[in-house]
Amino acid sequence: MAPGDGSGQLAVRTSTGALARVNPPMGPVEGAQVLTVRQLQDLDEVIAEAEQASGLRFAAYLGDLGPDTRSRAEELLASLGTDAPYTVLLALSPAQRTVEVATGTEASLRISDRGARVAVLSVVAACGDGDIAGALTSGIRILADQAGTVPDRSFW
């Protein structure tokens, strides 16, 4: 992980050695779980689409979550500052075989526990097939679907 350039993005070293910019809190990745540049681009596109459709903020974390995975996911969510209440974080630690979904106070009004479980099941299934990138993108898409779309207020 390289420090950001002040743009709110982090630089992640990919398996090719290139640096790719992604929205935080994409976390430290472990050796074999490093995503390619294309996979990072795909994930970034999925996050952008989810944010545009739902009006919420989405973030993905890939890496070790420590001994208390839930607390760590909540810390990562809180680290987003003023965006935290409107954020949905999908945290994946393949080495620990753990998936956490953390939602801010406003985001939790739109994503039920049942909806989060559906996303987690999808992530687990994709990880079982060895598709870490697919797990993250599928999880974000499902969470965005659960959140619904931003109401059209042009006719109010």
C-alpha cells in the first residue's frame, strides 16, 4: 500500500507491479490476493455505478481484519469521517475466511441485515471458486440492489 496523493484515493500495488488508484478504504492485500489493474478498474466502476444509482457511498476492503473482525470493519467505516453515515463497507479477509458488511447510520436504513447476508453469501460462493475480484464486485452490486435507487425528485 502506498500513501495517497491527497485526492482521497489510495495507491495499491498490483500483481504486475503497477500502482492503481482506488477509493478508500481498499486495504492492504496479501500476496496471492493482489488484484490486477483490470480487476481494480472493474471494482472501481462497480462502486461508481452503485454510488450513482443508490446515492450511498460504497467501499471495499481486502486484507487482514485482525482478531476482532467486526470492530475492525467498523473502524474502517468510521475512518471515512463525514461520509461514514452514508457508506456501505464490504470487507473481505480471504486468509481469515471472513466477510464483514458495515453500514453507516443512514445506509443501514436502506440495507437490511437480510440483504447484507445475501451479499455475504455471494461473496463466500465466489471466494470458494477462487474469484476474489468477482466476490467484491458481486457483493457491491448486491448491496447496491438492496439499497435501491435514489428517488427522482425532478417532478416534486
